[in-house]
Amino acid sequence: MDDITVAVLGTGGIGRRTLELSTHKEWLTPVAACDRHGIAVDHEGLDVTELLDATEGNIASGDGGAGDPVTDGGTAIKQSGAGEGVAASVQGDSTTTPIDDVIAESGLIDAVLMALPNLEHDFIPRVADRFVGAGYDGVLIDVLKRSRVIGLLDEREEQLVDSGITFVCGAGATPGFLTGGAALAAQSFVDVESIDIRWGVGLKSGYEDNRGTVREDIAHLDGYDIETAREMTDAEIEAVIDDHDGVLEFTDMEHADDVLLERAGICDADDVSVGGVLDVRNDEKPTTTTVSVTGTTFDGERATNTFQLGDATSMAANVNGPAIGYLKTGVRMNRNGVYGVFGPAELLPGF
Amino acid sequence: MDDITVAVLGTGGIGRRTLELSTHKEWLTPVAACDRHGIAVDHEGLDVTELLDATEGNIASGDGGAGDPVTDGGTAIKQSGAGEGVAASVQGDSTTTPIDDVIAESGLIDAVLMALPNLEHDFIPRVADRFVGAGYDGVLIDVLKRSRVIGLLDEREEQLVDSGITFVCGAGATPGFLTGGAALAAQSFVDVESIDIRWGVGLKSGYEDNRGTVREDIAHLDGYDIETAREMTDAEIEAVIDDHDGVLEFTDMEHADDVLLERAGICDADDVSVGGVLDVRNDEKPTTTTVSVTGTTFDGERATNTFQLGDATSMAANVNGPAIGYLKTGVRMNRNGVYGVFGPAELLPGF
């Protein structure tokens, strides 16, 4: 009854870690995984160790960064260090239509985790359309980052409800975990004046595996956007890093925490700011990841509540743990007949 | 559709503050309130200002402490400084059966907040029985503290489900708000080794209004229990406070955070500890309220995540804000046909 079967779209960093985390969760059985090389399906449960070996070169994202290898014919993404992919697994089959192949199995899948965080903005909404078209009626969950994607999903709310799909969006670290922390911390207040999300990541030992993430982060710097960052050569990326002595600081990032907190009625999107510090040359976090929520209580006091992550927790743990947690809640909602689009802050106490 | 009507049982500190908070929440309309003096009902919405005036002397609990005046014929509770109660309100009627009178109106009530935190252990379960008996099919929510009450509610799960009741238990500060913080902070980890909840409260200016709370807290000190604390005279209570120079420190309190976190699958109840420091003679909090969750991530790192409340947030804000938040989630669940007994940690992402 409480067991959940999951399909994982993408075998970059997030997809692989979802598979790995599933081995810690008795209730979660990965039954399908795909990347642009192929698809693996086993309704009794995939051999995770074998799949992790087969997709080892695919870690191109440490926190859900760019470079995921899933495409559906034409949506090719730059990727460094790609391995042989799912098709190299004994269980896997080579295919040119990996997502369609997962959709064909979707009647036996409770939840689909779209580990495709940094593709074109409309990629995930378009994948959702294809699941709707195939009559899927389970959970779709993503770890997207950009605010503008939420609107594209909202436009699809009616079709998702009609299909019986529960779509949980922005369920990684930020948005996701830290959005949830903000929504909970807001409960002391009747008026929230500001929510400040500030993350720290140290990447030295993981840099080679996280080039995609660094590229995506550069897109948030002044003078860059997703398109320009995507076109940069590795040498150009290195040059930007050198210019900053290995430490990239970000302010006012376009992360969907803002619209997801507004959706939940907690504050205006404009009251939310997201920033962080990425140190490419040290493993130590350059700053402690902290969510600060400032507001006024019903009895007129102004205060700040905080939610803080231990410095030893990796970006990976803080993306994938919450994603699996929100997935579990999404499946419970779906089984109770609750359909539509939901952000992480809507799965917490109301405001 | 999103509007919620609420009945409040009890006009001690928590009940009064629920009424006050409702004036900050457009979606929440209090339509009934009762205490041992009487009942007030208005399906268009109670006159909160008038009710607060009429029940002013009833604040006997600052964080949901003892001394709530609701009884149902025989369950008299010691209370200092009781006012004239609901019956003194122009809208209110004197009654000897206040809870039954609310139950009679329950067809028009979406949620019932039982602001009765410190009565006998089986009082809230028995009130639930009476709502079941009357065919109520909405939300019941309480701000109880003691672990042992949860078992009494679990025994009633089947009747509650059959009745279509969604029961949210332990939805104040601790358990409640801080339980939720712990459940969320746990999401970084695959194994949680300890959860430490430590609260600080400064009471100087509110002492007279919070004698009931102090009495209930004394029941947690070594050598005392609920029964002995209830029998103490005010002079005996003062003597204990003097012995401690006004600062009472508590360890290993029986607060239901432990069983509620175990229910949600986050850790064993034994891994949870609750303690705090109450300074009766200062308004400043003697320690910052902090939840610390220590665990191991899927990638083998040990770390501690924290959830911390600003020192200026009052006990009142941290009990009543979350209670109203959990109430909203409970009503959404109830309207979606989700019935049974739920703790705060079960309304957050799964684990």
C-alpha cells in the first residue's frame, strides 16, 4: 500500500543519486530509468549497482546542473564526460525514444522523477504534455530551478487534473528544501516582510563532475544568460572562474522559490531573494546555507526565524533527500485523488 | 471554496489567541466558541472584539498551559483569575453543556480547535468520541503536549475514519511547530541519530496571565507529576520558583514530539529529546528556541541541521500561528476525503 515505484528520467547527477538514495528507502523501488543512450525497465526493481556503473560518466551535475543526457530527438544538450549510458547496462536497451519508452510503461509507475533540471524552459512542461497524452495518472516531480517554468506548468493545470496527475514542481534544494524551510519558518508570523535564501557550496573535489552546474550558475551572473552560458567553451568557463579567483557569488538569482512561496500565500514573490556562493576550488562551504524569514507576529513583534543546513551536508543530499520526500507526499496525494500542480510550500502547513 | 469556519473550545490563552489570529486571516471565520460559562454562535462570524473583552480574565495559559475553563459537567479545572466568560458576551448564552451545544452546530463547522491543552489525558479523546457520536465529519485539531495522549487517539482511528473526521493532533509549538521543523530538517539525511528540541521562554510581564502554564511545567520537574502539580497551592508554586531563582530548566520532558516523529518514520521516539528554560522573572528568552537534527547523509556525511526561532517571537505566536496553519492543511485533507489521525510531521514531506 505504501510502496512506490518510480521511473527516473535522466542519469546525470540527480538521476543517479535518486537511484542510489532508493537503496536506502525500502518503500521506493526504481523500475525504469532512461537517458539518451537507452532505457532500462524491470518491474521487480532495477539493479541499481549495475545501472550506476553503466552511467558513471554521466554525472554532469552536482546539484541538478546542466548536461543531462536525456533528449527526445533533437534536444541535444552539451555534456562533458558522458559515459555509455543506460544502454550499457545488461538490463538496458538502446533506443532513440527513451522518454516514449518510459511512457509506454507508465501504467506500472507511481511516480516519475524528471531529473532534467537545466534544459530549455519548456522542456519539462512538454514532457508533462506527453505523459498527459499517454493517459498517465500518477505523480510527476521535477527539480527545476527557474521561476518562469512555473507559469508554463500552471497553464497545464486543467489537463493535469483531468488526467489524474499530481505534479510537484521545484522539489530539489532551492527551490524545494529551502522553500519548505521558509514556508515553515513563516508560521510564527501574520505578515512576512522578507525571505532571504542564501546557499553555500564547496566543489573542489567534485568540480570535474559538476561542470554542468557551474555552467548553469554562470548563467545567473551579470552579463550572462542560459543561452550565452550554454554556448561558452570549457576554456571560456575556466576564464570566468579565474577572473573570480574560483569563488562565484550570486545575488537575486532567478530561482522559483519566489513564485512558489507566493503561490502558497506566504508573501509576494518580490519579497523573496535567492543568492549564494560557489567555491570551485575548496571543499569547505564558503558560507552556511541559511534561510531567514523576517516578519511580524500577531502580537506585533518583529523577528527573524532561520533554517540552517549543516556545512557537511552535500548539495547532493540536500537536493535528492527532499526530492524523494516530496515525491512520497505527492504519491499520497495522488492516491487520495488530489491532482494538479503543487509547489513544495503547498505541501507544508497552510498560511 | 477555501473559506473555513472554525469553532473554538476553550477561551483560555490559546482559545482567545485563536480568535484574535482569525482577524488576520481572511479565509478563517470563527463561528462558535465556548467555555464553561457558556457558548457563542454566529454563523456569519462571531464578533471577536466583543468576545475577547468578555473572556479577558480567562487567559490562564500562555503557551497552552493549564487552567482552561471548559468543562463538561464535572471536569472542573483549577483556574486563577477567571473572568465572566463567553456568557458575558452579548452574543453568548449561558449553558451547562457548552461542548454539546457546539456539537449541535457542528454541521456548519469545518474545523474545531480544541484549545484544551492541559486537562486529563483522556479528555481530548473523549471529546473526539462525542463529535464522532454526533455524526461530525470535519476537522478536529488540538494543541496537546503529552506523548501518552497520542496512543488514546490512535485507538480511535477507525471510528474517526468511518465518521469522515480528520484529526490533527499536537499542532501547537512543541509538539507542532518544532516537530515540523525537525521533520523538514531531517530531509538531508537517510539516517537520523538524534533530534534535540530546546525552547526558551521569558515570562516576566506575562506571569500573572500564565500561572497555569507554570503549574503545568512544574509537573515536568523531577519529583512532580500532573496530579501533584495540580494539587499545589499558589504559595507552593511560588516557593518552587523561588527555590530556582525564577529560572526553571527542564530536560527529557514528556512532549509528544517523540511519538509524532516516530509515527512519521523519521526516527525512534527514544532519539528525540525535549527540554527548555523558563525564566519567570525576565521577558528576555533565557535561551534561543532551537531544533537540532543530527544524521547521516546518503553520501556518508554526518551533520546537524537547525531550525531556530527569533527571540522576539512570543510563545503565543509560535503556538497559535502553526495551529492555524495545520488547521488549514487539515481542512484541505478533509475536503479531499483524507480521514484519520495525523501528527504535524505527517503533513510535511515524507521520509
